[in-house]
Amino acid sequence: MSEKTKLIKEMLEMQKKFIAYEHKDGVDPKDYYAPESGHVLDGYRQKYNDIATKLIDIAHEEKGSHR
């Protein structure tokens, strides 16, 4: 399995967990943008952004383009 496929699968799994949490408990913007340490969303945005950035870099590499 390619790195790109693994990253996409990881993003999709993160999205599924987020949606399940949102449906169960709702999401307060404070918890999404500035969660307290240990909160289920603590680190979520940064990790998701890091994965998305890696995917963008891979796509540019595949096409020979630059950011």
C-alpha cells in the first residue's frame, strides 16, 4: 500500500471518528479550535492538517510541480 493510500485511509478514519463524536456529543467550537489537554479533539486539527499537507506534497512530487 502506498504512503498516499495510507494517509488517505488515516484521514477517512479520523473523519469517521469525528462525525461519530459530533453526532453523539455535538462539537463546541471551543473544543474544536482550542481543546483542553486530554480532550478527545486535542491535537485533532493539527494532525489532520499535517496529513493533508503530506498529501499535497506527494501530489506535487507526483506531478513534478511546486508549491
